[in-house]
Amino acid sequence: MIEFITADDLADSSVSVDEKAVKRANLYVERFLSKLGVPATLFPELKDNPHLKELAKVYALYVSVVDYYTGNGNESEYNEKIKAYKELLKNTEDSITLEALGLTDTTPTTGYASFPIRRG
């Protein structure tokens, strides 16, 4: 498992994050990269990517909030906070593309296509 973040990266957060949440976050980022089609051999090269670090941090915070509030049986009381972290997680995921990770050729390609031209 590649460590995109450590517990020290979240030391100043407003949510208490344990090692278990950090481990889950690192695994989540690896799964996310796999879904994007990134080969596992490239994971070590992407370890310091700021987009992936942010994704891991947000996921660790989300998991910690869900575990804390649902573990006490008061999930309805803090449902808005959980929803906010879930939305932040989704927005962070949506912002990460292969282009953002620098894994695609940045030169634009021009393709040619043909189509029939018809009159009115």
C-alpha cells in the first residue's frame, strides 16, 4: 500500500482522525486510481501528487466523521455534517482526471471525420 498521507498530515484538522482512517484513505485512493485506469506500477510516482493527497485527506475526514457520529447512534443529529463531507468528497473526486494527474499527452490531436451533406 502506498502512503499518500499519514496521520501527521491531518494533525491540525478539526476532526480527530486515527491510523485506521488514514489506512482506509490510502487504500481508497489506490482504488480510485485503479478505476481511472492508472496501472499500479505508477502509484509510487503519484504519491506526492497534491490532488491525490487532498482526496486522501477528505476521505479520511469523511470516514472519521461517519464512524464517530454513526457509532454513537445519533446519526440524524449530525446528518448535515456527514452530507457536507460526502459532497466535498464527491467534488474532490470529480476534479481529479488523468489530465490533472499529468498522465495524458497534453498535445491536442486533430481528427478528421466525414459526414454526408444534404439539402433542406
